[in-house]
Amino acid sequence: MVDLVRKYIYIVVTALLLVGCSVSKFVPEGKYLLDEVHISSDNKEIKSSEMYSYVRQKPNSKWFSLVKLPMYIYCSSGKDSTKWINKILRKMGDAPRIYDARVAEETRMQILGAVQNKGYLGAQVSLEEKIKKNKLDTYYRISSGKPYIISSIDYNVEDYVIRDLLMNDSIHSGLKVGERFDVNQLEEERNKITQFLLNRGYYRFNKDYITFQADTVNGTYRIDLTMNIGLNNMPNSSETSLHRQYSIRNVNYLMDVDFSPNNGVNLDTMSYGGINILYDKKLFLRPGVIDSHNRIVSGKLYSNRDVMSTYSSLSRLGILKYSNIRFVEHLENDSAYLDAFVSLSKNKNKMLSFQVEGTNSAGDLGAAASVTYTHRNLFKGSETFTIKVRGAYEAVTGLEGYANNNYTEYGVESSLDFPEFMFPFLTSDFKKRVNAKSEVSIKYNWQIRPEFERTLASAAWSYRWNSGRRANHRLDVLDINYIYMPYRSNTFIEYLNYMDEVNPLLRYSYEDLFIVRLGYTYTYNSAGVTTQQTAKKSSYSIRFNIEESGNLIYGFSKLIHKKPSDGESFRMGNISFAQYVKTDFDFAKNIMIDDRNSLVFHIATGVAIPYGNSKSLPFEKLYFSGGANSVRGWSVRSLGPGRYHGNSGSLDYVNHTGDIKLDLNVEYRTHLFWKLNGAAFIDAGNVWTLKSRYTDDTGQFAFNRFYKEIAVSYGLGVRFDLDFLILRFDGGMKAINPMESGADRFPVIRPDFSRDFAFHFAVGYPF
């Protein structure tokens, strides 16, 4: 063992020496490789991490913030840049960053300016260079000094109309006497005032009219601040005047036409709800739909907020390829008016798509194909109608006692999306305030497994809407599911009979069942991205979901029958219905270390409680652990509940479910090269049951021991970031296995690849 360790150390040292030699040949004589950049500050209010963004020349990036492998890949190429292998290595790698003293001085001045802008006008920034062989480290040391404080604020607004508007709104000013002078805050104030005026008719106003004058008081650290707002500069003249306040005169919608007064095209015109609709021969959207998505109103003052709201509302119409809004000015006497021209470009009505995909369920590989037909304008209101037919096949492994180990699935689903809040008695003003989408859908799915056949028929009615760019809401008003089990194999029935003694609640998950649910989901992402995208800055996301099922039907049944006819549960059409409440919470925090490395923390919890008409949750609503988005050292549906071990090579995957879930994850993400990213992760979690399923308390949640039953895994992953989607490959190893005891409980000490490894393929980030 000792000889093997020595051999590995020798190989690593030799490799590092060779790499060092290869880097040296790319460092010119008399030059230095920029190895590290350090920034320190004597003031905790000036964060070094913020100042790092002003560094003009940065060292070569590191994989996982440890090894400059991209640079080593580049330096492994030869001097001849025309050879194809050298071209590939240089494209994959990162050229050595040669230190430039001129750029370092520019960085020092940039940092100094940034510190002074924070109010530390007497600050100093020093630059120190430390050389070691052919490498050089830079040290930027910030000495802030005392901050300057705003002692008074005066306003010099030459336009008396604007002055009255701002004085009436002065309570919202972000500038306060006694606060530290901050140039960044002054810029925020300029932007805020500009937006304030743009939303009150000042179409031509921009922030260049706003300036600040800062006078320092000699011998003190105090500043007298004056905000100036100048008059309007008349075009082609040195004269000035009051800023014009514009009102909307006419609102014109151009429906897929190129209109100008001189193009000689005769267009049909229709007036509806105060807007003019111009089109050629045929109108592809109903006038009421256009009016309901318009926020620019004739007779109102111009508002930039209304313009952006119109863009946002129109973007929800799938029939539109794009929209464009322009304004034409009209001056009459002392009044200024704007005519709005909103151009709508039509998208394709109909689309047929075909999709082939690979599947991987618990290590069982398969394929699926689907055909989707989409109509984006079914009733000329940008209603999106979709119908999808899907088929899937998977080779099931690990099932004993079956001659045919194939899984097939057939399904058809259809949905109809309306680009508004479709609900009776709602006013048009309410619909305009809430940019909601309504959806009705139906689905039929037929699953044929070796153990059983299952059909699922469902119908749903839901709403989706946004609040701002980052928050999304979904309300499932009604979601009806009918689960029908036409076939169960003899082996599976025998298994359920056997489990009646071990887990008597399992049988309820494989009976015919109605699920009538109501649910609400709230999602917030501070970066405004999804797991299909890469966040470019530190951000966090929150997801909360709550749903209930069966309460309304249960109450109705209690009114008709005081007790169930079979003494166990009420039925609807001689079929049991589920009754439960379920809630989930998910939080993820992404911390950007630099432009190539980030650290992500994630926690997900959930609890589902069956009651009343249900002794157990429907199988589809049970939690499971393991898999590509959970504890990646286990395959999907193979972990838990609690310390439940199960029997490999059997049907026991149906027992690895629970009513409570906990997932804890930390993942270090790094950009490797090209579109390839890497990750190192540690996962922890498990599922538990609320009631005892087994002859003992195995799997049941208990506060005094659940932390001892948390499984832990670690591993590495590779991601292909193709911009529009991310392909992910993860390999996880078990570290702590609560399903085992003794030495086997800690496989991290003596890892066994064949026993402890799990491979996962997925689309998108895990969290």
C-alpha cells in the first residue's frame, strides 16, 4: 500500500514538473506570468470581493478554484500554431496571462475611483508586486480614510412644473442629510427621477438633464449637495424652454402590415374601445383581444410604464412573432400630443413537431417518441391548442419471476391555453392588472409493466401568472385524476399479499382511485432564470407548493351517508377517492465566486398527510429519494424510507417511498472549457413515513433519530451547456448508508465501486 502511494506521488510530482516546463515556454524573456491578484481593505464597508470586478487583468482561471488546468491544456500545445492538434488544445485551453504593468496601474486607478465614489474622497490605493521566479503576484491595498457626509441638500429645478411634481413626491427621495456621500446613490436618484417623469408625460426627458454639484467644506468631511434639473434644449437653437408634457392622442394597431403615409397601400380600418386597428383584407386577432392587451390609452399622459406593460402583455400572445411600438409627435398651440403606432407581426398558426428522447429510470434504459400538433390561434384570440401523442419503451431489469421484462407506455394529452384570466364576473380592468394565462387540459396514459397495467385519465383547469419578472404563480382550481388498474400479475398480487403483513398500507397505492385536487405553487428566482439556464450572478430561488384532495367530496359524502358503506372509506361511483394535504418547500442559493466558479446550496423539504378517506397516499403522490435530482449516490426510488433496507432484485422499489422528504445538497460548479462545465457535489437526505408501515418502526419519522437516518453521497458531474438546454451526467458514490449497520454503514471509509456507485443522466441543473 505504501509503495502504491509513493508511486502516485511520484507520478503527480513528475506531471507538475512537466507542466511547469510547458508553461515557461509561453512566458517571454523578461516577462512574468500573472499568478494571483490580491485585494485588501482596511474598511469593512469596502468589500474586496466587490472591488475585484474592477481588475482589468485577471490570472488564468482555475478548475474548482484549485488548478489552472485550462492554462496547462493550452501550454501542452506546441509552438507551431498551424498544426491541428495545437489549434484544438489552444481553443480548449486558456493562454497564459502575461503581467502588464500599465494595465495594473489602470486597475489601481479604477479601484481608487470606485472607493472615492463611495464617499471616501481621501482614499489611497497602493500597488505592490511580488515576484517568484517567472511568476508575479499583485497586491492592491485600500486605505479608505474618513468618509464624506452630506450636510445639506438643495434643489435647483428651473422647470416650475417639474419642481412642483418633485416637491410633492420628495418624501420618496433616496438622498438624506447625514448619510455618507455616494456617487452610485446619486446615479440611482437620477434614474429614479427620470423614470418618475417618463411616467408622467415627459416623453423626451432623459437623465442628462439632471446633474449634481458637490461642494466640500474646507477642513471638514462634509459636503453641500445641489441637484440641478435644466430646462429643455430647443433643437437647432441655443434657446431653452419648459419640458413638454405629452398626452396620447391616437392609438393605432398595425396588424402584420408595413404602414407609412406614403406607401400607397389601402388598408381596412376598425375602431374598437378607443383604438384604431389597421389591417389588410383579413384580421387575424379579434378586436377585443387586442384591446384587452393594450395599456396605452388615448387621452392619458404618456407613460413609459404603460408602454412596457403593453410589450409585456403582448409577449404572452403566442400568435405574435414580435411587436414594436413607436410614437409620432404632434404640436398644437401650447399642447403636445403623441400618436402611438403598435406593429404586430404574425407568427405561424400551425406547427407539427416530432421528438425522440432517451429515458433512464433507476438505471433501466429506454426510448420514447412523441408527435405534437400545435395551433397558436384557434379562435382568433391567440388561444394555443396542443395535442400530443407519445409512446415509450424501456427494458426493465432486476425483476424476478417474469418472462417479459418490458415496459411500454402510450399516452395522448391535449391542452388549450387562453392568454387571459378566463373566469366569469371578472372585470376587464382586473384582467388587465393580472397578466394571467388560463389552461384546460385532458390526458390519457396507459402503462404496461411486467407487474401490472395502469391507466390514468385526468382533466385539469388552472391559471398561471407573473408578479414582476421573477415571481410566478400557478393555481390549480380543479385537477381530476382517475387511476384504473385493469391487470396485476400473480407475482405482484402474491407480493402485495406478503406485504400485507409487513406493510399493510402498500396495497392502497395499487387500487382504483379518484384524485380530485386543488393546489397553489409559488416560484421566485432573483436572477429571473430557470434550471435550464446558467445564472451569471449570485442569486437564490424559492419554490412553495401546497395542495389538498378529497375534502369537498368527503364533506358531500358525509351529508348523504353518515358512515361509509364498507365501513372503511366513502366511494364515488363505487371507487375510492383520495383525501390528503401536501406541502413542499424548496430553496437554492447560488454564490458566484468568480466568472467561472460558483457554489450552490440547496434544501428541499416536504410533508404529505393522508387522512379521512385515505389510509395512505396515492403512489403518484408519495415521496422518493435517490436519483438525478436527489441523493445521487443512489438510483431513483432505491433509498429509504429511513433505515429500511429492502430486497434487491425484487419488486421492492415500490416500498422505497415516504410521506416526508428531506434533501440537502451543496455543489461546486466550474467552467471547464468550450461549453463543458464540471461539478463536485455532496448530497444528503432521505424519506420517512408518518405511520409505521412495518412490523417495527423502520422507516417511520422520529425527531430523536431521523438525523441518524440521513444518507450522504458525494460525486462528480459533467454538464454540456448548449444555451437552450443543459445535458447533465453525474456519478455519485455512497458515503453514509443508513440502510446498513456496522462498518457497512460508512462506505466512504472503504468504498466499493460496484456496490456504491450510481450514474445519472438528466436535462437541466438538479436545483
